[in-house]
Amino acid sequence: MTAALATVTFSATAAQAADCSSGYVGLTYDDGPNPSNTTNL
């Protein structure tokens, strides 16, 4: 059996307020997926 290791580097930027003056807001979600939640969502 062999094992593999990986290094993952994330870079993040500061959160900023969005301009919602046009009246639209986009929402996202990440449920996993989970069989008991995905169908309900």
C-alpha cells in the first residue's frame, strides 16, 4: 500500500459588502451533499 500527501494552500481576501442597489441579491448554499437534506433544499 502506498500513501500520498498533498499540500493545499488557500489564499483569502477580506470580505466586502456588495452593491445591492439594483434590488438583486444572490444566495448560495452548500449542503454536502447529504441525501436527507439535498432533496428538501
